Amino acid sequence: MGGFFGAISRKKVIYDVFFGTDYHSHLGNKRAGMIFHDADRGFQRQIHSIENTPFRTKFEGDLPKFTGNAGIGCISDTDPQPLLVRSHMGMFAISTVGIINNAEELVADTFSGPGNQFMAMSSGKVNSTELTAALINRKPTLVEGIRYAQEVIDGSCTILMLFPDCIIAARDKVGRLPVLVGRNLEGCCASFESFAYHKLGYDDYYELGPGEIVKITADGVEQLAAPGEEMKICAFLWTYYGYPNSNYEGRNVEVMRCRNGEIMARDEIAAGTMPDVDYVAGVPDSGVPHAIGYANYSHQPYARPFVKYTPTWARSFTPS
């Protein structure tokens, strides 16, 4: 999985992007990066491994080096990103979340002509974010390029791009992964998780539909491509990956998990198969609300046989 956060404002956004990205740490634990744009200094970027050290610890020392009113950051379980790309569309930074099942076929097709190369290799494989950028750059305009990339990719690709004057956000074509826009008095942000911008003082403003492309500035959102009609959001977000106080498609994660537990108990009672147990329990963290819902509906006692040590563990997963 992975997650991202971007902000563009009439004020500096270094700390908004720093904390907004950090609030996505439950979605990945391999690599992370941030990139900012300043009118005088241009683009400034840093990428670190977060496999053994939390995001916040890795990047705190970089904050004094950054400046700018626009920036994006990402947590990745795959490749180093965001990447900085120069093309016929100008200079931009790009970050992606998703999976490309046909990467090798797309690489072979992109290599079919002379003068093509990939630079951001990861463990001998082409960086999927660079591949996405290469696909976008095959078309004359940005919208055409994003549409083309999303069409030829087998899998899912949600895109966040930073230009000197705006942020471009594009949700994957069937909306498997969420993209939400928050707004405050100074500007706007784009986020995978809604709670991330709520904690930073942004209000709900806009949620992208499947395949929709928008341009985000400090003043608001401009639609560049309308959403499609087919929606297949990833149900695993509600049941496992998503943070408890986030909302997807207007439905809260914690409420959804409790409801799932209630339905499990309801169906057991209806079928006459309710088990005889001492306690109902959930495996932390995502299993806990399911168990609470089950226990409340079935009137069986809830208990915690699994107690997880959390103060220094960097993400929500329980270490084996």
C-alpha cells in the first residue's frame, strides 16, 4: 500500500506536509520522501528509508533545509519517491500509490524506440513511479497523459503531482484508493486519509471520483477531467488498512468495522451457530472494533488477550 499528502497555500507548508505525511505511516514502512517548491529556490527533495526508523525521526533534521508554499510527501511500501521529472510538460514532482501488474510489458513497450531509459531503478526493477511518469510524458498534454497511463496500467495507479504553481491529483480509474481535498483559510491540501488534514486544521472540501483529475491551488479545486461511473473502492481499507477515524465515500472506518462485527454476530445467531466462548477478542489494531461490534450485538463479554506495545512501534501492524 502507501499513502501521500500534499499542500499548497499562501503560507509556508513545510510542517503541514511533514505531519500530514507522517499521519500516513500506518500505510507503509519501507521508504518515504518529501519535496517542496519555492519561487526562489525551486524544488527541494529528500528521500529516506524508514524500515528501521519512523518517518518523523528520519525527517525532523531535514525540516530547516526546506522552504516553500507548496509540497508533497509520501509513505511507500515499494519504491523511493517522490521523483523529480523534467519533460515537455515542464519540471514536476510525482508520487504514486497502487500496483502495476503489467509493469514489465509497459517497460518493454516504452523501451521499443531509441533514446529511452529509466534511471530510478529499485532492486533491479524499474521504479513504478518513474514508469508512470514515462507513460504520462508519451502524450502531448497532462490530462491526456494521465488518462493514457491509467488506461494502459493493469492494476491501480493514483497520482499526486507537484508543479511550481499547483498540485495535480488523479484518482485511479475505478476509485480503488481514495483522494480527498481539505481546505483552510490559507490554502488546500490533498490526502489519502481524511483524518490527516483534520488534525492539521483543514476542513472537508472535495472528494475525487473514480478516474477524476483535478488541479489544486491555494484558492480551490478545478476539475480537469470528470470522474467515471464505475466505482470499485478497496474494501480492505475499511476492514484493515484504513485509520479508524478516516472516512471513505462518506463512511467512517471505525463505524464500518463495528458494523462488520455486528453482522457476523447477527448471522451466527440467525443460523443457530453462535459459538460458546469465554470472551470475544480482536487482534490489534484493526480487529478490535470488529470484536467490539460482535460482542455488543451478541452480549458476550469482550476482553483483550493481545496487548500490543505501541510507544516505539512505527506503524499499526503487530510485530511477529
